[in-house]
Amino acid sequence: MVIYRVVIYHERLFLSGDAHRTIIQLVGSRAASRRILLAERSVCRILKNMCCFYKTTEEKAEYAVHAPTSLGALLLVRLDAPPTGASSWFCLKVVVTTPEGGVSMFPCYRTVTGSHPLALRDSIAKLVFDDVRPVELDQRINELMYQRQAYRWSCYDDGLPEMMKADDVSSLPAEVRFSVSKETDMILTISRALVELGLQSFLSFEQNWSSFHQIHQLCQETRTPICRLVEQFWRDDWFFGHQFLNGANPTLIRRCTNIPANLAVTEEMVEASLEGGVSLRQEMETGNVFLVDYGLLDGLTANTVNGKQNYLTAPLVLLHLNAINQLVPVAIQLKQTPNFADHELRSHFLRTHVMSELFAMATLRNLPMVHPLYKLLAPHFRFTLEINTLARQLLISDGGLLQEYTAVGGAATLEYLRRASASLTYQDLCLPDDVAGRGLANIPGYYYRDDGLRLWDIIQRYVECVVTCHYHGEDDVIRDSELQSWINEIIVFGRLGDEKKGFPKSFTSVSELTYFITMVIFTASAQHAAVNNAQLDYFGWMPNAPVGLQCPPPVCRGGCSERSLIDAFPDVKSTVHGLATVYLLSKKPADFVPLGGSVAQYFSESGPLEAATRFHRDLKRLSCDIRARNVELPLPYVYLDPATVEDSVTR
């Protein structure tokens, strides 16, 4: 008789159950153990991190599994909760010590239920053509069959990428649900947001603001240091330009080499704004003129908020980089001011939330857990499916906050998302190409670019190391059928097949694959941080980014006064809901996991582990460099500091 020591690590997700009544079986190359109930084989049970309901709870339990003789090389660990009398539980990993002294780790990070037994593979990553034993091939096929049943595509709108089919968060598979700490944090944060901001007394006020002083009183004590600077400088031209480079939405500005035909600007109109007697044409040729175009808003029907018709503008903004390296506006044409909803729907929701869900769904449906790319990508999809389900329910659905309180709500929401989705390209999502394509490689003071490109390079080096550990040449990439199915689903269900969009429809080289995986990780982590984490800083002072306008924009130059501006701002109730929303989205979660900080152990091979060590070292160095630079800046750019970048889209 021989003994296998089995240690099971499991975490309590929201309303999850107990592991102790689960049936386990070890499968080896020579034999399999009998199926036994864990409760009968407990050696000791150790509770860890059971501090309080608010903290993440993790348990570690040790068991002894007996077998008549050695089972040979361990291939699978099977876990099965009885169909009756036992609740489901979330298994992190299983570590088995063999009678010969070998130790094998079997990653799980899934829910054990009576309806679906789990068969865990060891932590050695394998491509589909690496599996030669029938039991391993069968497990690979069975796992994907189950995943495709559990994670189904659903059409939210014909003009948008498809999404996870879920009536509400309770219908999501348990393994993609929030942890106890995340669920508790969400519940408490929603209920206390208005209290912490001191806004509860304003909820029923639908009247207009009376003065800037009254707006100043709103959230005064909870306003961030950067938000206080925003309030101080929001009227200044240099700060207006600064936000296009380093504010909450730094992805729209591009170099202007020719004045668009629909922008009614002449040399005479802007000559007073250009210093040193230079002409507009000369400055365009030098590369000092930039354009921001909000054409996607043109023609949208503005929402009615609290019974009042709102208004939208679709401006063209022309900016000039002056002799002291300040980016200042020289012309703003309203008929064709950036607003809260434009940023929220396009740069934030579509380009990070929706795209991350697309990548997550394709991964769950096409890559088994033993696949190296599943292991590489899984930490970057943590909680994304649940937060997106909540976003659709609470923000953009009928009765949601964006629908109820913003000018681009109502029918305009979906139409705007359709336009934004139709215009999205692969270049938009790849920061080096995006920066080059917008002509912004050399503009000074563009910290989003500087920090983002360094972060992209760090991620790319890490991805390249992991990918080349498993793909030893172009043939390996081409013949990986699971990988090709993965990219095919992204293209088909993401509606990205138009040649003009530039997305690869298959992979034929290691470098092409590495670049795409880098984009996926960057989108889910760094890009989301750049457009999410700045919201409270730059939107906390409402006049800088109102959720809508209650009056039509002026039709002639000089037709705007302080009084008319205040009258055009959204009413008190709409403002309060907008501020509460950006507070919730910007607040650091209780179980924040920084980029590269996932405790999930998917790899055990030396190559990926060494790459992860270098990855962490590079991230720490970048974080130190960013913090040292920010000490010298009057307006620090903190949003791509790796220490503040979350590993996945969770808020």
C-alpha cells in the first residue's frame, strides 16, 4: 500500500460552498486510485486568511489517498461533488506528493459542482500536438465541449461585438463570479458612495445650479488633489490642451497636416493665436498643429433627462503647440466639447471592457487550461465577465445611469456604440501603431505615450519569452488548431473581419502571435487603467466634463457668458449621479491585483517562471521611474504606474 499526500487550496467566492464532501480520484499512467470522499481521508485541515467576511477567504486542506501500488506518472486529478447534499466550491489548485517524493501541481481556478466533474491536468503547458496519451486527448476535448456549453455567445446588438450570454450575474458560471471581498466591496461601495461623497441630500434636486460656488461645495472634502488642480485650471487654454494628452481620454488627438474641409478655419481667423508671426500652413508643415474630431457624435439625437431635452455637440478642435511647448486651442467649431459620455462609451466601455470580454470568451471557449496561452491570459480576465454584465444592466440598459442621466443616453447610446465599433481598427488597440498613426511620436509632455510605450515593451518582452518557450517556430503556430480557432472566434464574433480594420484572421508567425497577445494584455490592464483611473480626477469637477447640456450650444462667437454656461450644465440630480458613477469606477477595489501580481499559479516550468521574475523586476523599475518624474510635474501623470494598473478589467 502506498500513500499520496494531497493538498487542496480553495477560495470562497460569493455564496460558495465547502470542499470537504468532494470525491477525488488520481489517474496515473499505470493505474487509477479508487474514488474516495475527501472527508474520509482528512489528515489535517488548515484555515488561512479567514479574518473576516470582508477579506478574501482561502482554505488549505490536506488529505491522504491510498493505492495498492504506484499509479505511475500522474496525469489527472478528478474532483466530483456529489449531486445531492454538497454545495459547490471554488478550487484554486491541487498539489500532490507521490510515494516516490515527486510533487505535482494541478491548477484549477474553477468551481467543483455535482453537475460537472473536473479533471485537472498538471501545470506543464502543452499544445494540442504535444498530447499523445488517449486519456489526455480525451480530457482536452471534453473540457472544451463543456466550456462551449457554459460560455455561449449572445448578440446584444447587430453593430457590436457579441457578448457572454447571461440574463444577470447570478447566471454566470461561478468561476468568473466575484470573490467574497470583491462582491462585498461592490455592495458596500454602491451603498456608501453617496454618503462618502456627501451627496445623498442632493438626490431629489432637479433644479439647475445657481453658481460656480454652489458647484464648488459639491464633494469638496472628498475631491482628489488632482481634481482640485482641475478646478483651479479648467478655464486655462494650456490645461484644455493638456487634457488631450494626459487626461482621462488621451487617445483622440492626432497631428493635423491639412485643415478638414468641414472645419471653417482660415489663416486670418487664427493668426492672432499663433505666436512669432508664423502661418498656420508653416506650423502644420513643422508638425505643431493637432486636431481632435468628435464626428461620431454628429447627428445623434440627444436624450431627455429628468423631463428636459438635452443637447449634443460634435466639435472639431484645432490645437497648436506653442514655443513653450504648451498645447493650446486656436479654433473650436461646435457644429461638428468633449463630454463624459463620449469618453465613457468609446474609449472606456467599448475599447477596454467590450474588447476584453471578447478576448476572454474566445479564450474560455477555445483554449483548454493546459494550453500555454490560456495560462498566460487567464489572470487578465479576472472578474471581467461579471463587471461587464453589471455594466450592461446598470449603465447602458433601459433605466441605466447613462440612459437616464446623460445627453448621449436613450437611442443615442447604441447608435454611438455602433459608430464607434464600426470605426475601431487593430491599429487603435496597438499603442505603438496608434501613436505613430496619430503622428504623436515626438510631441513633448505626452506622458500617456511615454509610460504606455515603456509598459507595452515590458509586456511584449514577457509575452515573447513565454510564447517562444512553447512555439519553437512558425510551423508550431500554424498547426496549433486551438490557437487558430481562438483568433477565428475573435474575428467572427467581434465583427472584426473587414479588411480595413486590419485584424489578423489567422496566425502564421511567432512574432505576429506575440504582438497580438501583447495587445490583449495591454488592453485589459494598462489601457483600461489609462481611461478609467483618471475619471474622478478630471470629471470630479463637473464643469470640466458635464454629463450633458440642457441648452443648445451658442451659434456665434462670443455668445456665451458665465450665466449661460451655468444654465447649460446638467441639473443637480444628474450631476450627482454622474459623480457617484465616476467615484465607483475610479475607487481602488478591496482585492486590487496589480499588473503581474496575480497569485494564480498556472505555470511551473522554469522558462515562464523566469520570464515572470524579469517581468516583475521591469515593472518595479518603471514604477520607480514614473514616481521620480512625477515629483517634478505640477500635474503628475500617475495612471500608468504599474503599481496602480490593475491586472484585468474589474471596474
